[in-house]
Amino acid sequence: MALDTFRRTTGSKEKLAGAFLLACALANGAAVVRLLPLLRNGYQDFTIFYGAGTMVRSGRASQLYDLGAQYQVQEQFAPNVAIRQAALPFNHPPFEALLFVPLSYLNYWPAYLVWTLVNVVLVALSLGVMRRAFPEITRLNVLLVILACAGFVPLLMALVQGQDSVLLLALVTLSLGALVAERDVWAGAALGVGLFKFQFVIPFMLIVVVRRPRVLLGFGAVAAAVVAICSMMVGWNGLLGYGRFVFGVEGHGSGGAIIASMPNVRGLLAGTLGVHDASRLTLWSNIAVSFTVLGVAMWWVSRKEMPLRRLIVVASVVSMLVSYHALIQDVTLLLPVVILMLAEVAADAIDGFWELIFLMMAYTILLASSVWPWMTAWWFVPVTMWVSRDRKSEGTVDRISRLI
């Protein structure tokens, strides 16, 4: 009788969680419908990738980091963006532009639709890899997982903007699958391919390497190949120019308002200190805090035995916190953490109740200055409580709910 009652309660919790996530998904869908006219005109971030692919295809790779040349190309396929008076900067490493060369043979809108379809397929691939790597996830209703993805604002933003965040998610997920299979070199290779967002991949890799040092072999080999490809595209002087370009855009082109909304230590400090990012106070505070957070995380990981699930949670959250440049769509990288929480492994992945609280607080701080924080940072808390399946998990969750 008690078991039947518990099962009925669990079913009710899953239905409540499903209804909550369905509401989030419907709200996201309505937002997309409203944005369609702007997307057709080229307001989204896909502009930078399509423009970079077009430049490489036309033999202008050496001008990838020339803002004037970028703007000229972007005006050719997106001339009706009223708010854009200069180029939307392509500030990614040169090798990523090669991925978008095939799409540049299509017109802008069809190319965007194809890229969006590719991203949806990559999300499905990521979920499939996670289900194979972590059997706990198979306990979740598939529809609930789909709704969790559809209701997760960072993933929506990545898809709408045509960003490369979903591609990074897929590569990190493939790396996790390889780690589970004890193929550490291949795991490092997958992370190496993700160097188009090196600000996340490098700290993620450093934390994982503490427990799985062979990851560095695969990562180093692919990183060397990436540097060689980039040098062939823009030359060694071009690579040095890329570094100057990125810091120039970060210091002057992004604007203090965008920096203060970044979901990382940099954004938190810029918003808290109330000063522009270019100030020495913000710069050195960011460097000091970020390196401290990364160092503490690496020390923590080295000191304790931990399951791979816990390592993933720590590496994902910390890499987001210490990234120098991050926007709301980049939080898509935390989707595996969200799914693992929904699958009730959070209490097992984190060693102890207070460490679980610490990571939940870090995740919330991470998103405190982001767009729509009330939709992004807190929705997973009631969902995690609602889908609790066993009495032990319920005890932990009850303590969390009382503390909050």
C-alpha cells in the first residue's frame, strides 16, 4: 500500500514538472514566433558565421578580422538590420569559419534554417549519448527530457541566434561518453575540436585532466592541428592579430552593459563594482577571482575520489564561472548538469549536502545577471524536487527546500 501511494505521488510530481516545463516551452515558442521577422532580416548572431564562411569561400580569409571587410560582407546579405551600424564581429578562431563555408553557398535564410536543423539534431545526439553514458537518465520519461530542453532558455537562445553553443554541447557530451568508456585520449580530442570556444574548453579540460591525465594527449594533438590550420588560413601574423582583435572588441566593442550581463565572474564583478570592464580594478579583480576559483576547483578534485558525474558537474559550472566571455546562450553547456539533476544524481554526484548547496548557489550566481534570470536560474529547483523518486532523495530535497 505504501509503495503504491509513493508511486502515485511520484507520478503526480512528474506531471507537475511536465506542466511547469510545458509552460516554459510554450513561452519560448511564442517568443520565437514574434522574432521570426527579425530573424529573416539577419538580426541573429548567425550573421557572423555566415559572413565568415562567405569570406573564406571568396578567398578573403586574411580579412577575417577586418571589421570594415566584415561589415561590407554582412551588408550584402543582411542590409535591413536597422540597429546595425557596424559589423557584428566574428571573434572566433579562424578554423571555425571553415565549418560554415558549405552553408555560404545557400542564401542567408535557407542557410540559417539548415544550421538550426543541424543544431536540433546535435541536441538529440547529445541526449542520446548521455542516456547511454548515464543509465540513470533512462529512468526519466523521454517527453519530460524533451520539455526540459524546450523550456531551457539558454538552449532556446542558442538555437534562435544560430550560435555554435549547441555544437560545443555535442562535443563536450561526446567527450563525456568517451570518458565513461575509458577512452580518455578520444575524450581529449573531442574537447580539442571545441577550441572555437576556448574560454570554456580549456578550464573544463584542466579540471578533468586532474583525474584523467590521458585526456591531455588527445587534447594536445588536436590543439596543435587547430593552430596549424589557423596559421595556414591567416598566417602567424594573422594569429597574433586575432589576439589583438579579440581584446580590442572586448574592451571597446561589447560595451559595459553587455559585459555586466555576462553569466560569469567577469559579469558579476562588472555589475557589482559598477565600473566599466576596461578599468584596471575590474580586470585584475576578474583575473584574481577566476584563477582562484579554477585553482580551488582543481585542488578539490585532486583531493577526493569522485564519480564521473560529480567531476562533470564541477567542471561544467567552474568553466562557465571563469570564462572571460560568456552570454546567455553559452549556458547551454550546463544542460547535462540540468539533465543529471532531473535524473536524481545530484545528491550522489556531489559529496555531501553542503557541497550540493554550494554548486546550486554557484549556478544561481552564474545566472544572476543574465537575461531572464527568473526563468533560467530557478526553474530547475522545483523541477528537481517534483521528480524525486526515492525516499532518500526526498529527504535531501526537503532540506534544500527548507533552506531556500
